[in-house]
Amino acid sequence: MTTAHRLLSLFGVLLLPFAVTAADTPPIEPPAEAPPVTRALETVEVVARVTGPSLWELRRGEHVVWVLAVQSPLPRRFEWESPELDARLAESSLLIAPVGFDLKGVNRVNAVFLLPSLIRARRDPEGLSLPERVGPDLYARWEPLRDRYLAGKRGTDDWRPLIAALELYGAAMEDAGLSYRRQVWSSVERKARRQRMQILRPELEIEAGKPRQLIRGFAGETLADLDCFERTLDRLDADLEAMEERAEAWAVGDVAALRGLPFRDQAQACRDAFLQADFAEERGLDTLPRRLRAMWLGAIEHAMARHQSSVAVLDIALLLDPELAMVESLRSLGIEVTEPDAKAVEASSLDAADESEPTVERGPAGA
């Protein structure tokens, strides 16, 4: 990946509510020798066969959409199989891809010509260094993490806090063996193609002006990104346990545990710093989360109207985020939503009823 395209991928990370464009980020080799950091992230990496959670059931009359809600990030190396999903794919005629976006005019071909603007965009528009912008306390916390995960990177003290936070977090995830790559979606898509299923790709085309103007707007504005920077340090210092629990909960299908873990982490603060900036609001980028949400709901409506059974794949954070209120929106459209936990409880209740039913022994006639 060129430096220019790597920088452009940062815009993708910020623009998509639960960014999948981070899949373009190449692995970063950890340094041979690094200073110790409390609770090193490499302990997260596991290789296991997992089935993930049961499917969400969205039903309206005789029409149903089965939703595979995917956790991100996940271990880079794992074996994933879901007999339930295979069965639902076999009986369905439509697969709905995760919601995405296309930043019009930005691609690998023209990225190289944007390189000078992108390099300037990494720097503070007021000419302040990173330690000057974040202050001595936060910088003291940044240094050991930088030395561990960004060793060999030059010019990090010239980065603005948002860029520093994104680069550090991406490198730490790679070091931990965690990835935002769409490995689950890729597997589902291959299965659907083998079955010659129709695939619907809800994708929003973003008209944000010419790419160079967008980058210059970003480069010229001081962002409210200290919260993003501090929360990223917090996440890497102390949130390893929650990250492990979230990955494990997804692997065993424990939606209740996922709901109990915080989803509005540092990523939300970083997106807010970008989307709530003046240059983003002027281009309508601040409305992207709502527009992407509306596009996915429209895809579900399309499936309900034209297909008796469909399958959809979506980031579980979209379903569980209380601000997006996705479940409530589905129900307001007259769609019955059954969560995996509710299905499990119902199934266990039926099993218990079967086990408690008295057995009648019949003797010879006339006895």
C-alpha cells in the first residue's frame, strides 16, 4: 500500500461508523526489543474454532431476514463455522452485505497525486508539536506506547492528536493479532456465491467535494481531538480485559455479555472529532451515521418486500448502540425482532418442558 493510500484509509476509518476500511491497513512488524507495557496486548491473540452467536431474527408476516451480527475487531487467525448460518443461506434467496460507503473521487490511482496534501494533513494546522498540543501528562503516557508499537516511525511528534491516536491504535491491534478485516463477511460471501444467491450491497456514495479540497479542509482546521487521543491511551493501557471478554462473548454467542460491555469507546470520540468539525459539517459528513443507518433499514425493507427469506451481515455494534436505536427503528417499521438470547431462552424452556412431561406407561389391555 502506498503512503498516500494508507493516509486515505484513515479517512475511511473516520467516515464509517464502525469502520471496515481499516482492513486495508497492512501488518506492522513489532520491534525486536521494546520497553515493557502493563498488560501487553499480544496476550489477546488466539487461534480457535468458533461459531459466533446465533442469528437475529427479523420477521414481518411470512417474510424473514436472518442477521449475523459480527464483532470487530476479531483475532486475525481463527476458524469460523456456523451450521445455523449455512442452513439459513440454503433456504434464502438474498444476502445483504454490511453497509458501506464510497468516497467519490478517491481511489488508489489518484491517491499518489494527493500525497503532499495528505502529509500536511497529518500535522497540526497551528504548527504545534504533539507534546505542545496534548500537554506533558498525556505525552508521558504516549511515549512508552509509541516506543512499543510505532518504533522506527519518524516524525510522530509532528502528528496532530487524531492521527497519532489512529496510527497507535492500528499498530497495537496488529501487534495483538486483532484485525478489522472482514474475514467473516468474506466467508459468508463465498458461500453465497457458490449457491448463486443474489447479493445486495447497501453502499452510500458520498459527495464531499473534490478530494484535494476535502483534505485541505481537514488539514486547515484545529479539531477537538484531545478526548480521542486520551481515550485511545486509556484503551491501550487498561481496556485489554474488556476487549478479550468481547471477543470471547462473540465467539460463544453470548449477546447478553456483549450488551453489558461498552461499545462507545475511543472510536466514537475520534469519529466525533472528525464529523463534528466545521469542514465536515459544511459537506454534510456529520449526517453520515444516520444516512448509513437509514440505508441499511431500507435494505431490510427491500428484502422483506421481495424475498421470503434473506440473510444479512452487520457489525453487532450497530445493533447494540443505544444512540442509533436500530432495534427500536426496526420495530417501528412493523418488524418483529428476536434476539439470539431470547431464542436461546425459548429453546431451553421448551427443552425443560419436554423433560418434565410425565411418562405414561401402558400395560396389557384390560390390566
